[in-house]
Amino acid sequence: MASEDDSPKAWLYETPTSFLQLIYGDIIKESGSYYKDETSTLEETMIHNMDLCCERAQIKEGQSVLDLGCGYGAFILHVAHKYKTCSVTGITSSISQKHYIMEQCKNLNLSNVEVLLADVATIKLDATFDRIFAAGMFEHINDYKSFLRKISEWMKPDGLLFVEQLCNKTFPYQNKPLDDGDNWGEYVFPSGGLIIPSASLLLYFQEDVSIVNHWTFSGKHAANKLEELLKRIDAKIDAIKGIFSECYGSKDAIRFINHWRVFLITAAVMFGYNDGEEWMGVHVLFKKKCWRLWRSLV
């Protein structure tokens, strides 16, 4: 179900938390952002994005919400704080991410958050949820049909699944190393561990879920975020060098800084290409398929 290497070993997913706190601030959110205008700060764009996701996912007080691949918990913390009577569950395979989220729950006095330490591709859940959220998750899954069937079993009869992805306008493709010397493939998404979908790809997998709504938005939102992160790295290069030296050794610190800079520059150019209309963001809202709903009731 998951890719052969769904990237937990890639440097991009093993980054020191202290580094992420340094460049992101209080909201560590590696997925989407939404710029309402050019004056928005990075923090504001991430809040705008999460508010938009909540609105489109139709999240309301009293619901149970599941976040698949919750990362450092930006979305579940946002939902738990905004909707006090919601019960919010996140799944991560990272111990450090779980510890970070639970520490934030203490700091924010949140008691409606649970974090499960597990692999989303293999976890078995008895509970069902009103809303299921997946941001940047499907890019690491190579069997959409089986994964959506699994998710549908976690949805309540009137439950909704909300997916956020970065995509190409027309063509889906898999990131694979071009050859043995392809450092991008080796260090960022090894063994083809990332699938870039097309804007419409998920619409072809409606055996167990049905489309409710579909939105695309300019890749310039992602490009602007990536450029801002690059500026923050350059402005704090000495502090970052110290963090990376402690984590990777002084010999490799500059190499990992360069990995990050090249990644951010390349991705920013890609999402800004053609005024953000070639690589872009997509939101998809699904409901449970009727036959699935019937089976869950009998």
C-alpha cells in the first residue's frame, strides 16, 4: 500500500525539531499554506490554510476528527483549540513528533487530543470518525484504491474525508532517481518514495468514497512559502550550522544546509512556474460510498 520507501529515512523527514522550530516558529506545518495577500506572514498563511481546510471539511463542534500522518500536529492542535468539544486524533510514525505534540498540548492546556504512534499504511482502527484529514499523505501511497477502502471503513455513515495535495495540473508521476548519481533521489525521496498526483487523479478512485467537492489553488502559495523558508534559513545560517553540527557532525552540517537550500529553491521554482498554474495545490472532499454506508448499517 505504501511506497517501497515512504521516506521516513530521507533527511527531509529526519530533520531536528530545533531546526524546524527555528525556521517555522510556533507552527511547524510542512504542508499547505494560503496567502490571502502579499502582506501575510508565514504564520498567518498557515493559519489561513488550516481555517480554509476546516471550512471545506465542514468541521463542527462535537465531532471526532482523525488526521492521517499528522506530522508535528499543526492541524490537530489548530482544530482542538478552535473546536473545544471536538475529539482529535493524530497518527504519526515519529516518536519525536508525538512528544512534540503532547508537549504543545500541555502548553496550550488541550485535553481533547490523542496521538497514535503507528504506520498509517498498516494500522488497524476499531473507531470511526466524523471527519478524516489527510495532507501530504497520498503522495507516499502507491495503492490509492486499497487505501481509500481502508479509510472508508474508518468513516462514520455521514463522515467526510478531506484530502490536501500538491500536484501537477495534468500529469501524475513518480519521483525516481535518474541514475546512481542522482542526489535528489538519494537524499530527498529515496527509492521513488514520492508520487506527484495530477489535479484530478483521486477522482478516478471512487469505489468506496464519492466526490463531494474539488478545488484547485495556485502553486504560488507554495512557492511563496518555500521562498520565505529559504530567507529564514539564510538569515539564521550560523544557528542552523550549530544545530546540524550537533545532529550530523560538523563535517556534514554544511552538506545538509545545502540539501535544504537546493530543495527549497528547486521546489519554489517548480511551484511558481507558469504563474503557479502548472504545479499547484488541490483539495478534495469525499463522502462514504452508498454501498459502504449500507454495509455499515446492517
